[in-house]
Amino acid sequence: MIVNIISLTNVIFEGEADSLTVPGAKGTLTILPHHTPLITFLKRGSLKLKIGGDEKFFEIEKGVLEVNPKEVNVLVDLLDETN
């Protein structure tokens, strides 16, 4: 699935991923390919992106997640913009 993680100041990640785990406002969500479309707010915590056997983590303050049939978009305020 195509995942775009974007902050106010830069594009954090754009590309293919196997899964994305996010701190949803009402609990942790894991997004897999062909997930049902949704929009939700994100709270402070870690985004976990799985790509093959690798995992990438991003610490966020808050954000918004949009899952649609073509891609997953995550708009975030990062805790550390140096990632």
C-alpha cells in the first residue's frame, strides 16, 4: 500500500509499506492493504511503519489519518522534526 506521512514542514515518508500502526484517538489502529476507508484523529504516541523486515518509528504529538482505496495519508505534528 502507498503511505504518505507529512508534517507541516516536510514530507516524512512517501512509498510502499506492508502495514502502518498508529495511536488513534480511541486506541491503536493497524492499517493493512485493502483496509476499509476511514478518517480519524491521532493522539500522542508512535507511528510504526513496516516495510519488508524493517520497521520505522516516528514520535508524534497529534495528527489525522485518512485511509482511502488508493493510499494512506497521515498528517502529523512530530515531537522531533529531526527524524
